[in-house]
Amino acid sequence: MQKITSPHFNVDDLRREAECCRVFDEIARTIAISAINAGWREGEAALALADAAERYVLYLASPVRLQFLPANSNSPSG
């Protein structure tokens, strides 16, 4: 798997978004080429990659459903 490089710009720097896009474009190309070499058709590989990205965005947009429990017995319920 290709190593993801760290950002070179601060969070408030407008160049950071473009850099992130370049990094992920290259990763997406690498994934697609690997899938094609493994025998998947280019179109189905591209669609599967887009669907995976969409599912991740939907996951990020959904409310967190985790219930955090205390690490010790200092909880109100005992």
C-alpha cells in the first residue's frame, strides 16, 4: 500500500485542500490500477472506490452511536 504523506500546510492555509486532493487522487489511481491488474474491470473498480468513499462520508455525517463507559466504578449507576 502506498504511504500517505503528511500535510505541508497548516489547517488554515488554503493550499492544504489542494494538496490533500493531489495525495488522494494519486492513491485512488494506485488502487484502481491495482484492481485492474487483479482482474477487475476499470469501470467497476472506479465505481466501487467511489461507493466506498461515499459510505465513509455518510459514516462521518451520521450521529455517533457509541456509548462511553467509565474506566472505573465512579459512574452514577454504581
